[in-house]
Amino acid sequence: MISAKLTKGQLLIADPFILGDDSFARTVILLTEHNEDGSVGFILNKPLKYSITDLIPEIKEDFKVYNGGPVEKDNLYFIHDVPQLIQNSVEISNGIFWGGCFETVKELIAKNRITKNNIRFFLGYTGWDENQLESEIEGNTWIASINSYENKIISKTASHFWKEKIIELGGDYIIWSNAPEDPYLN
């Protein structure tokens, strides 16, 4: 369902006409902050080729790491649904939280108290300056959508997520759900 007003917790779906943009073509972004100063989000459907163990060897579990966006790609971020276990978390919306004490996260993973269904890791984030996101939405770069998955978004499979969201939009978008990523190769 398309949303008229931007709020944190929503999903941003890349318009099918974003072509040749390796960062944002066919992405679904969770908007984690939106205020008068700008916006922040994480790309949900671009897994990287390595796991958290590759970045933090003391974590022995095989949690995927996602490309959160092109800003600060050398920093690790996470969202989760267990604020009662991870202090200093910030609520995004509907039971989804951002950040918190990373030492606690490492301990919880080691003790099997949180799983891949509770937490998702990102390298980098996506950010917009004041009014930039609104301008991009007006320019048909993004479609703002309500997050009907709520905190279950954390365990949502990435492989066909953009296509699923485009089909849900219906109308003229459905034809784009099966279009090749690079239409020039068609």
C-alpha cells in the first residue's frame, strides 16, 4: 500500500525506472529515521558476499551482512526486535529497533539467545539531506509504502523482495516485475 506521508518505519521501493544505479536499482529500503534534518535508511535486499564472522571473527555464527547503502560503508549497523535484551536501542516503529550495545549483541549471539530472525547487520546506510527524499519521491525515484511486515521484516528473504513489493503495488507496476534488470540486454 502506497503511503502519502513519510514516517520512519516505512519502506521505500525503488521505482523500476532507476537504471544503471548499482546502489539503488531494485532496492527496498527500511526508513529508520525521518525528520526535518533529513532521513536515514537501510537497504534490505542487497546481501553482501560475506557474513558477520568475516568482519568480527569472535562471532562464530553465520549471519549475513547486507549492503545498507553507500554512506559510511566501513561502519557496521544493525536492526533487531529484542530491545529487552539489547540496551540503548532506538525504536524505529512496530517492534523494530536500531542499534544498541554491540558487546551485548556479541554475547547474545554466542549464547544463542538471538537468531537470524531477530537481527540483521548492514555495512553502510542510505542517507538524505533535508527535503532531499521528498524531492526524490516527487521525482518518482521512490515509492513510499507501509511496512505491513512490521518487525518480521528482519527475517524477510532478500532474493525477490523488490519484485514482491512491485507486484503488490499493482497497476502499471506489475509489468515491470518481470523485466530484466538491464533492459538493454533484453
